[in-house]
Amino acid sequence: MSFRRDAPATAAWQVYHNVVTLAPRTTLRIVTYNIHRSRGMDRRTRPARVAEVLRHVDADVIALQEVIGAGPHGGSHIEEIGAALGMGWVMAPTRQLRGHQFGNVVLSRFPVTTHTQHNLTYKSCEERSMQRVDVDVNGHTLHVYNVHLGTAILERRAQAQRLATIVSDRHVTGPKIVLGDFNEWMRGLTTTMLSSRLKSVDLQQFMKRRRHYPGLFPILHLDHIYYDGPLEIVHIEVLRNRLSLVASDHLPLIADIRI
């Protein structure tokens, strides 16, 4: 099995030969996880530890934020993580970090048919982007939108407007899921706008508490999931164990979905 490239020149691409075709199944597991440059709460940078957390999740599609990619002297975290999980991946770099690509990544056990990147940078704020990855799930196309929005209120509002416009494109049909680090912990302008255009996952329907950031002492809710089209949310959970509490300041937000 192989992936077909259909992406802008700015997107990195990597495929591992041991990606296998999965038998059809009712549900699909997808996770969003800000890995914080693979730097844990103990201040140690360990991509292998992030990979071990994701191995526990056992997701079919993984959306990562704050990922360090290729650089002039090697040390690509995503290469190490992808190899450890045996999954193909695509990267949407938003900027350079000490000579390395830095941005969002989607890993998939299913074939990727399309990969695009949209610029969400607002004025002079830090560069931001949205990554769209189309995944062929047993003959059905799932559109995955991986985002990491800014920290300022007006910045996020502008990014949410652009994000909603892109995701609502009527030329892109079928199930869509939008997930990532939205940097919004209450129902502000961004949440209100996106909820008016997309279906929002209410974590309280599935979990006792929706706050899960930072992992050790959760007081905020930064990671969100939105969706549209013929898609059903079956289950939502946060992986909270000894390893995940140390590996990053975020915890993996997991969704079991049915297309």
C-alpha cells in the first residue's frame, strides 16, 4: 500500500513501508495531542516517551501540535515517533525553530489521499496554520482538520472565521472532523463562532470533568473537537496515567467516531 502525494511544496512527507491495510470496523479512533516539542513536565525532551503515550492510545488517526521536524543536523522528533508507532505521517510546518521545521502533524494507519495547508497567521502574531488531511477509511473519505490557534482573543477570532470558512467549503463533501489546541478555555468568540457553523463535542456528556490542562493540575480546557457531515461521536476520553502526566503539559484527547 502506498500514499499518493497531493500537497503544497511547504508540507513535509514521510511514509513507512510497514503501514498495513486494516480490516473494516465500525468505529475509528482519533486523538489530538499537543506534545509541547516532546518536552515533558520534567523538562526532558523525549520523543520516545511521547510515542509510548500514543501507543497506549492506539489511535487510527493522530493529530499532533507543536512537533519538531527535520533540521540541518537530524533530530526530527516526528521521524522517531512515526517509526516507533509504525505509522505514515504528513507534516505542515508553520515556522522554523532553531533550524528545524515546527508545526502540525497527522499520522494515519489508513492511506492519505490529499494533504493541504492553510495559513492562519494574524497580523504580526506568531505564525499559525491549519492542516487538512483526507484519509481513505475503507472506501470512505474522512477530512481531518488539525489546528493550533493563537493565544490572543482577536487573533483567535480572526483565525476562527477563516477556519469556519475553509471547513464549510461546500465543494468538500463527506464527514469532517476539526480538532486540536484552540487555546480557548471558555465559551468565547472563537467557540461561539465555530459552534454556529459546526457541531461541537460537549466533553461533559462523556466525562465527569472537561478541564484537562495542564495535565497535573487541570484548570483549563484548551483542546476541542468539532465535526460536520455524516459522522457520529461514540465516545470521548482523556488519557490520564503516570506517563501521559509527564510526557507533555497537555493530555491526549481521544474520540471514537463512527462514519
